[in-house]
Amino acid sequence: MTSENITKTAADVTTAEHTRNGRHYRPNVDILEKDDELLLLADVPGAKSDSIDVRFEDGELEIRAAVPPRWENQQRHLLREYGVGNYYRTFQISETIDAAKISAEYADGVLTLHLPKAEAVKPRKIQVNVK
Amino acid sequence: MIAQYRSLRSPYDLLRGEMDRLLTGFLGPAADGLLPPLVGNQPAVNCWETEDAVMVETEVPGLKKEQLELSVSGGELTMKIDRPDAAQEGIVYHRRERPVGAFSRVLPLPCEVDGSRVEAELHDGVLTITLPKAERAKPRKIEVT
């Protein structure tokens, strides 16, 4: 399996991304390949577990997390190096993933997705019956 | 943009930040006027001032409190963070964007703070540090009689 058929960054995909209202941030991710699964770790600091939405449809994995503002705009910042807002990112996942068994957990601002590989379709021998 | 903040950075850092911003502006639209973090794997910091305290916030997803060391002395806040590299042998990475490694960052504080009452909270990967201002650094209302 090569990385090409597993993932595409949101920027590569011309989906509904640009029609979404408001600003959203692209979470940093690690994607690891193990023997039996792909493991996706996404940094979504500030999100609560019930505000995270993961969808898988037609080979596209969509991660969305709503993050409410933590401070007011009028605040006088001494340093302002990052913004706070919703997260959104999509990936193209190869069809060798068993979509029904995808599971997710969340702790300390990191979303962990387990994407189990589907059992390889076994070659089948077709018996030809002679009449 | 920078001038309107009371800066917590050295002139060198300011220059570097300005250069980064210039280049960012040249290569594409700058993201919402935020200053880029100075070093790649170093978490970005937001800092603001309330009447009673100086607030420092940083996003450190995945960090356990044992991996974090904070100290206040001499008008500076020092943050030390160590995110061990969890890479295991034989595992293929298809994406590797989440920062790892150790770093420390020193923030000069804009006023005197009460070091014994500093509080830090870590929730959902967001570290919030409250540094209460020392009594004499608080704005005082003068009664006119």
C-alpha cells in the first residue's frame, strides 16, 4: 500500500470544503500503518469529545471538531500566535479499510482513529461444470 | 500590527517575526494576522492581560502533566515541554505532522506577578496558566475626596 492511495490532504480535494462557513483549522495528523490497521492521530486541542464528528462515506474520511472561542476578541493580547476555531480535514481512504470496524477515541486533545484493514479478498476458483 | 501590542519579544525575534510575515504575505495570504511561531516544533503561545492577572495559553495536544515543567522567576515564565518520540520500529508513517521532542520557552512577563499563586490547568490539550499580578502591579483606583 502506498501513501498515494491512502490519503489526500484537504487541499487536494475539491469537495465541499470551500463552501463551509467560517474559518476552520486543519489539524496536524500522524498516520501510521500497522500490520492490521491504519492508525490516525489528529491534534484537535480545545475540542470536547462530544463536539467531534467523524464520518466515513464513499472512501472519504471526514474529521470535524467544533471548538468554541475561549477568550474574547477585545482582549488585549501581549502575544497572539494562534487562533482558536473549528477543525476540519478530509482524507481519501483506500477501499482495503473495513469501514464498519472504524473506531475512535479521544484524550488530551488528540483524536485517535483505528482503521482496520479489511481481510484481503481471497482468490476464488470457479468450478467449470461440463455438461 | 506588532506595535499595538506591548511586546514580549526581543528585537531580534520581532525582526524575525516581521520577516516571516513578509515572506508569508509574499507567498500567499497571511493567516488572520497571527504571528507565526518562532520555531517549527515549538507550540504557539497566546498571552493576554486582565486586571488581576497575566494569562498564558498554549496548545499542547497529547501532553501529560508529567511532561510539563513550569517555573516563574525573575520576571520570566519558563515552560519546558518534553514530548517523547513514540515512533516504533517497523511502523510506516504516511503522515507525520504532530510535533515531538523537547523544547523550552522563556516568556518575559510584562509586570510583577505573585509567583506563589500561579496556577496552571491542562484540559483537552490546552494549557492555561494564570499568573496573578503582584499587589503593587495592579491598577489602583484613586478615590477623589
